[in-house]
Amino acid sequence: MPFGAHKGKFLSEVPESYYIWFRRQGFPTGKLGNYMQTVFDMKVNGIEGMLREIRRNTVNDRPVF
């Protein structure tokens, strides 16, 4: 996340409540908004575990919980 209270976090680490707020207000335009919409959809459909698995296999900077 490039801004706000969750700046520096992976989009998958941002709480669902933040996405719900954006859903009401409108996601940003461009790639970031598209990515946020996708992550939101994954969270509400209960498949965000896929994101954790992808990160576990590709990102080595910190542990994924």
C-alpha cells in the first residue's frame, strides 16, 4: 500500500475493513485501484489464502502468518 495508515504493507495485509471503506468511497483509478478491487474480492470470497501461498513462494523479506 503506497499511502495511508497501511503504507508499506502488502495489499493482502490490509484489513478488510479498509477495503470496505474504499468500496463505499471508490477505489483509486488505475492499476492500484484494480489491484485493490481484486484483493477485496478475494477477501470477501474467502480465498485470500491464495495470496499468502503466492507470497510464501515468492517473497523472502518476512514471514507470512
